[in-house]
Amino acid sequence: MFPKVSVVVPIYKVEKYIHRCIASILEQTYTNLDIILVNDGSPDNCGKIIDEYARNDKRIQVVHKENGGLSDARNKGMEYATGDYTLFVDSDDWLERNMVEVLAKISLEHQADVVQSAFYYAYNDHLLYDNRYFSQNDPHVLLNKKELMYELVHNEKVKNFAWGKLFKTNLIKDLPFKKGVLFEDVFWAHLVMHRVNTYVISHRPMYYYLQRDESIVANYSLRNLDIIEGLKERHKFIEQYYDNLIDESFTVILTNCLINYNLLMMNRGIDENGICRKRIRSYIKMHYKEFLAAVKGNKEMKTQLLLFHIHPLVNLSFLAVRKISRKLKVLPQPDGFERKNLSFKV
């Protein structure tokens, strides 16, 4: 018999999406599943809905708890996980019917600690697949520890996301997610990957990552700054164990500092007296030499850093002009994704 796979699903205010998510798990061609549905104090009918599913399928365990956030819900779910493997699924997303089977077979074939599935960005009427590096029919890729950490820091071929990956349970059982933060995966993923010997990337998109119709500018909050703290925390780890990746890590931190500074400029009302902007600017100033050395081969980031150093508004103006130029096709558009139109709305 194939090994058991625990599927951990944190649930909060997703009554509109929960049936599709759970159905995609129950209908998996791989049936040896341990399905853990964690109701994170959801105020809607999600608790009743998952209780009904549990009554109809013995593979389901339901856990009800007070609201503590995504990290807390995942941690609680892991307390009940009994499978040899663990898969995290966010409750507004869904899976291809053979996803678990494909990932489990790849893991067994290569004795992989983690297998990463490709995914679709799922919009209301279309899907997007990131084909900048791989095509869907390309053979899967094996990474060793050093290659893996490099790709994780870049967050392009290897994503920080916990979802969409099949983990050996004993690899992550004692590594809880940090509570009370957004972008919890950034605080967690490098600790996991440090333990990995073999990591496999499958290019078949088998996970559907729902993109809700929400503007990042309109919904921006100070909690979004958690990603910078997560990257700083990871940077200390990189300095200790992977000093060859320090420049790459600094580049990622700088990129996120600039992005968040600009978003704070667009949402000045939430940043009282500009305190958060001042912190970011002070941090960049403090590490200016390190940042400059890190991006010396990256013309895009070097330009932004130099302009920001003159004044943040100079860089913001540069980005605005560039955006307009691209719309007018004066500048080339960045590489795009493969689009698949849907005959139905998700």
C-alpha cells in the first residue's frame, strides 16, 4: 500500500469556496488520505459544513479552535497529522484529481524530502501559468541542498509557499509556523529547506491558487511589512549557513523594502507621521553599501537604489514613467505568463 498522506486545511471565512476545496481533496485518485480540516473560529457556516463532510467520510478529522490565524491553524492541524507525508492546502484553493498521486509517486521514485507542484493563478475567468523558466511538459527537476537554498532565496523556481508541496512529515513535524504574522511561509521555508537532501520540482500545474478581486493598494495594511521582518530573519540564517547567498538575500530584502515603501506612499493615511517609511529609509541608508555591492550586476535594482538614495520620490517618479512607457509600448513588456481562458467562472 502507498504511504498515508495527511492533508491539512486551515479554514476561516471561506464559505463561498470551501465545498470546491474539500471536494477536490475527497475526489483524489490517491485514496490513502488523512484529511485534517481546522476550523479557525470561522464566524460563518464553515464549521457546520466541515462537520457534515466528516460524518460522510471517515478519512476526515475536524478540529474546532478559537481564531488564531493561519499559522496557528496549520500548527494545530499538524498535531493531528498521522501520515508519512503532509500536504498543506489553503481553503479557497483546489487540486487536480491526481495531484497527490503524482507527487507521491515522484517522491517515492526519487526518495525526495519535498516535491513541489506547479500551479495556476486562478482568476474569475482565466488561469495563468508561469512559463518563464519551464514548460508544463518539461521533465521534473531535482535540486540538492545548495541549489535549493539559492532558488528559495530568489523565490522564482522554488516558492516560499507551504501549500502545493508534498513534505515528508518527519521533516516538518517539529518546525511550527510563526504565529501572528503575515507571510508566515517566509519565516518558515528556509528552516525546512535546510534539512532537505533531495527536492523535486514538477512542472505540471496541479494546484489552483485563487486570486481574489482585491487591489493590493486598496487592501494594503501595516501587517504587510511582516515580509520585510521575515526576510531579515532569514538573512541572519543565510549569513550563518549560506554566506555565498548574502548578496542574493540583500537584493531580495531591498526589493521588498522599495515595494513596501512605495505602497506606504500610496496609503499614507495608515502610516501615521510616516514612521514606517522612515524606518525603511533608515534601514536602507544603514545598509546602503551592502545593498549597492549586492545589486552591482542588477541594472534594474541598482538604478532604483541610486534614485531612492537621492530621494524616494525620485525613484517613485521613475517607476511611474516606466509604467506609462510600457503601456504606450515605448519600453518592452516584461515576460508574461501562459493564459488559459475558462468557459466557466471560478
